[in-house]
Amino acid sequence: NAGVTQTPKFRILKIGQSMTLQCTQDMNHNYMYWYRQDPGMGLKLIYYSVGAGITDKGEVPNGYNVSRSTTEDFPLRLELAAPSQTSVYFCASSYSGQTTGELFFGEGSRLTVL
Amino acid sequence: AQRVTQPEKLLSVFKGAPVELKCNYSYSGSPELFWYVQYSRQRLQLLLRHISRESIKGFTADLNKGETSFHLKKPFAQEEDSAMYYCALSGVTGRRALTFGSGTRLQVQP
């Protein structure tokens, strides 16, 4: 049981380049999230999804896009990379039942924009 | 707006000493509070949640609505408790996303 899988683990981008962070989960969770974590800071929500075909903005969505065509996958797209997007990105998923709060996280993707 | 504050970036104690990791929150409604932990080279994972009133690995946390706090406590620290600890709040219904504090690194020295 892999849980939440993120790729790549590390990436260096040049300013203006684009890339997609992949996230897939095998737990049949309806809820999925993308967070970013800057050094010394907490995790900030970028985008989330409550099910296939439904996405919504979190606290810091600017510069990112997401899609949710299947229950399993929730890719995060950076269109024009900027140094301010240097961060560690975490994908997470959760069960959509009554129990709240348990998010299952991926290992994180460290992105550097130079 | 909801907010979680963890005032200490680093807490260093000796093995066997009591531990208290502080967490204060700001939220106008009835929040749900959680503690997450990240051990070295492991994923962020749920440690405990206030609604369960449970003790996990000897840790407990009590929600104090009057002081808007949810401090994490353990009477006798162990070396394996060394990790990053994040307090988190769920306040916006429907999306189930969490608001995280900036984290406290706990170092338990032998």
C-alpha cells in the first residue's frame, strides 16, 4: 500500500520554466490537498479538491494550477516559475467521512527556482 | 481568519524530563485541533486529535477554549520523541483542510 506518492522528490528550475508536480494516492480518498512549506514556516494550503472534477483555491494559489480528472491523481502545475516558489511541496489526501483531521501526506517535493 | 501559533522553534530537554509544546490558536467558531509529527526521514503523520481525548506514545493534549490553547504534554521524554511537531486547526467546514503552525523541533538529549 503506497499511500500518497509524489514525484519528483527534487527539482531545480530556471525562472520562467514550467513544471508539474505529480501526486497520486491509492486509498480511494476523495479529498486531496497541496501545501507548500517555506523555511521556518508552517504549511500553507495552495489548492484542494473534494472530488474528481472539483478543485478550489487555498490560501496561496497564485502562480499555480491544479486539475483533478481522477480520484487518484492531483497534479500541481507551475506555469512561470519564480524564485518565490522555491519551497517544499506536500501533497496530502483524506477520507471524506465523518472523521476529520487525518491527512495522509506524501514525502514532499523540494523545488528550487534559480 | 484562523491562525495557529507555536511560539518555540526549538525545545531541548533531557531524557526523562517533562515536555510541553505550546500551541495557541485564533478562530471564532468551534475548532478541531490536532498535533502532527514528523520524525527524521519520515512523512508528516497525525499524532493525536483533541476530540479523541486519547494518549498516543505517552503524549496528551487538552483543548483550553478559554486560553485558546492546545499544548502537547508528556511527563517523561524519550530520545525517540525527537522530531518536528506541528499543531493544526480545522475550522472551515466542507474542505477539511488544516491550518498549520510553524512547528517546534523537540530535541531529547540522553
